[in-house]
Amino acid sequence: MEEKPRRHGHGQLREEEPPLPAIDHRTGRRTPATTPPFAVAGKPKKAPFFSFLRIESRSGVRKAEIPAKRAKIERDLSVLPLSTAAGNRCGKRHGGGRQHGRVGVVLVADNMGEWEENAKNCLANCKIEIIDKNAAEKLVPHIHMPFNLAFYMPEAINVNSKYYLNALFLACQNIVKELSASSFGKKNLCLQKKSVYELRELEGEYDAVIICLGAKADLLPELAGKLPLRICRGVILHLQLPDKIGEDYPDHGPSILSDAWLAIKGNRSLYFGSTWEWKSRNSSSNVSTDEASDALQELLPKASAIYPGITSWSFAGARAGLRAMPPLTPHGSLPLLGCVNNILGNDLKCKYWLLGGLGSRGLLYHGWLGKLTAEAVLSCNEQIIPSELTSWKNKDSRP
């Protein structure tokens, strides 16, 4: 049976957890049946600063000379994730472990020149320190640095997406209450949870609908085969440090972004990732034994190249999800925004808008893109959105 898109509140889908396979963390192979499996941990959403560099370097698209408007987009996308991460003091961890807000992040990358230039021009409320190997080892003992240079963001945080989405909705409720108590008159905000299989079900019920289904957007029959999305499955692994084995991760130690990213959760728990399985339509968050084994074999060498101590940690779980990657263009990989009534048909009373193709960088610039979309919807003016983000609707750029 064909999978149907579902809209559940904030878009969170819950599935029953399968038994977790026991996997040797050093080889990625299954251990004997007598070896007890570890407990499953939920998939965290890595902080926005974990995604930005990996996508750009993996896509293979180099920055080119582009119009001034495009330069502004790049500038906005470059500063937004760091300022958001640094300024969001109420962000929670992935549950358990340390609950202080700041965890910091150390970046070790192959394009350090670009990052060094960005660090010198960072926002005042987005502190980026350029540190050498000695300073890095004080933060994370025995960390390996291929260059005598790294970037430290002391005010960066990890983000739990479930808590974050709940906090966003609560913030919207508070704004509605404030507006209702002012001279703007009574305002209402409603959260409806229901399954939607076709957009036509919403006709006559709303003036505008914004489609934010991620990798499942093209499962709507009206949009099937009409979105230039590149679907990619990613696996994230959870490791724990066994009792009396290895060295605890230092208190207040930073997360690490390099060829693999490590999201630290306490002294003896971390998440790291992630894999890229292109063209996969497997949307299950559950990970099979073979898939977890393959992911461990792929990711562990990358992680241990920067943090050798990870080889003492044990496999504790794996989760997965789908990314809705945007198409490659001369300007890079840009999200898909805009009104889609011209794609759906001209006999529609409701205005339908798309906000998608954010890939693995949704937390990175969702605020800015959401603001652009909201302004366009309220004014019924798509010209508010930069043309680079709506050009995908041209016939030549559609699949």
C-alpha cells in the first residue's frame, strides 16, 4: 500500500521501537548472540552548526560570482545559525546528562581559510575563537588536529528538536495572548491534528496553506513528480562509555564538527553521524542490524580520526530519517519556496505555498525562511521571496 503523508501536530511521527542488535563498535560487526544488547535511545536533532559545513563540502559546489541578491542570501545563511545557537539560552539537551545550556563546539575542517575569515567577521553576539592545538587539547584531551588550527564557539548549544518545536508553539501562544490584550483585538491560534491525504481536502477551509512535509511532500498526489527534491536517508549513532572503561569526556567539553560530527550528551554519552544514502525512500526511524553495522563501519573511522578516545565507547543505539535535499544549481543547493498554485491548477480558491528542500539544514535557517514565507503569504506577494528560492518552479528546472 502506498504510504500517505500525515500531518500530526508538529510533524512528529512515533513508531514502536524494535529490539536493538548488539554490534561490536570497533568492527561494526554483530557480536555473538550471548552478548546482551544495549538500550535504544531516541534520535537527537543535531544543533544547526553541525550541518552547515558538511552539506556544503559534500555537495561539491563551489561558491561562484553571483548577483548581489544572492550574496545577501549567503550572508544571511552564514550568520543565522551561529547567532541563533549562541542567542538561544533556553535550548535543552537531548534529555538526561548535563542540563546546562552551553556546550560549545569545536570545528576542524579542510577549508579552514574560509572559516578563519568568517570568524574574524562574526557577529558580536556570536563568539568564535580561533584556537591552536594546545588550547583545543585543554578542552578535549588527546583531540587530533590535522592542522594547528580550530574554531571554538563557546556559546553554541545542542538542540532537542521536540522541545524546541514545543517551545516555538508556546511562544506563538504567548504572542497571541499579548496581541489579544492590546488594541489589536481578539486573536486566535489553533493546533489541529488530523491526517491529510490530498490538498483538495483543505479547499474552502483555509485562505492559505503552507506545505511543510519535508521528504514526504511529493507523496501528496497533487505534487507527485513535480518537486525537484533529492531524497537521502541518514543514520545517526548513539554511543555510551562503559563503566570503568576509558576516559570520561570532560565536563563542559564541546561537541565536535569535522568529517563526522559528535554531539556530546554528558560525560559518557554522545551521538555522532551521519550517513548519506541517496534515493532511499525508507522513512522509518528504526535501523536494522545490517544498516547500523554499515553505518558504524563508515562513521567510526571518521570520528576516531579527530577524537581517538571514541574507540573505547560502546554502541548503544541508532536512529534514522529522510532528508529532502534541494537540487544543485549554479548558486548552490537552495531551499524551495513559493506559491505552488500554478503547479496545482488555476481552479483553486485557496493559496498553497511550499516551504521545503531544507535538507539537513532546517534548524540552520528555518527562522529566516519562515519569516519570508509568512510575509509573502500575508501580503499575497511572492516577490518578497528572493527569486533564487522560487526559480525551481520554472519548467526548465522542474523534474
